[in-house]
Amino acid sequence: MSIDGAKALAAKVLTDETLAKQINEAKTEAEFQEVVAKLGYSCTAEEFKAAFTEAQASQPLSDEQLDQVAGGLSIVGVDYAFTATQTARA
């Protein structure tokens, strides 16, 4: 079994949705090995999981992902109401 094979497979899975679906459908180690062997790779499911996690972590976030995690809060009218209240007190 090879960690290099697992890394190569993980990199390919990140760009190929069909391959990712095939691997996700494998429920047992034997099914995983069957899919991997057809593709010409050699690694265990554990090696693949570790390599895939590492490959995911090293990928930059897409614009869509950045939009989902962007912070901040915008409530229209709150600043105006606060300013009007503070001005009226003065």
C-alpha cells in the first residue's frame, strides 16, 4: 500500500465528481479496494482518508465558500435610528 498512491488519488478525487461518487459509494474496505484497483491506484481506505483530508486543507477557498463565511452584520436603519436617538438627547 502506498501513501503516494493515496495522495495522487485524493488529488484526482478533488477534481473529478464522478470518481468522488464512486469512492463514496464504497461501503467496505473490499469495495474501496475494488474501485481503487480499477483506477490503477494502490492504497488503503485509511491512507486515502488521511491524504484526502490533507489535500482538502491545502486547497484555497472558492469565492462561494468565502461568501458563506464572511462576517459582519448589516441591518438597514439601525444606524439611523441610533443616530437620531442620540441627537435628540443632546
